[in-house]
Amino acid sequence: MFLPASVGIAARLIFRPLFFHRYGSLLPEGRGAIAINALIFSFAHLMYWSWVVAAMTFVGGWIFARAYLRHGFPAAWILHAVAGNLLFAVGMGYYFWSSNVVRPF
């Protein structure tokens, strides 16, 4: 159900530091870079085949990217953990349940 901490950290390192530092010179400034990062974060969750997940991860990705740019890696990592636990606590974790991952072919 949940990712091990090491996988979670690895994913956070890819979506924020690698993205903004490695590709920062290729990205537009400000909101454009945040929007692209949120879109890629949302695409990474398409394995759930749900528009609800795509929308929620885009919004979450936007918030996490802003937190990363303003406050650094720990802020984005903690926000992601809190958001995930909150979603499961209020019952929306159903959309992110691992049994919802299906092969498209």
C-alpha cells in the first residue's frame, strides 16, 4: 500500500531537486516551471487510470513544487507525506489504492 521511505525519498529527489536544478535552465521562470513540474508529477500517477487522481496530483504537484522552491526539499517531502496520509484518513485513498493500478494492454 505505502511506498518504503527510501522509494519515497528517491521519487521526491527526482520530481523536485533533479527537475529544478538539472533542467532549470531549460524551463520558463516562475509559474511556468511549477506548472510543468506539476504536470509531470500528475503524469507519473496515471497508472491509476483516474481523472480524479490526475487532477488531485496536479494540484498537489503544484503545491509541492512551490513548497520546494520556497522552503526546500524537506518542506515538499513533509507536505507530500501529510497530504497522502490525509487522503487516506478521509477515505479518498481509495483512488490511490495499489489494487487500482491496472495494465492498459
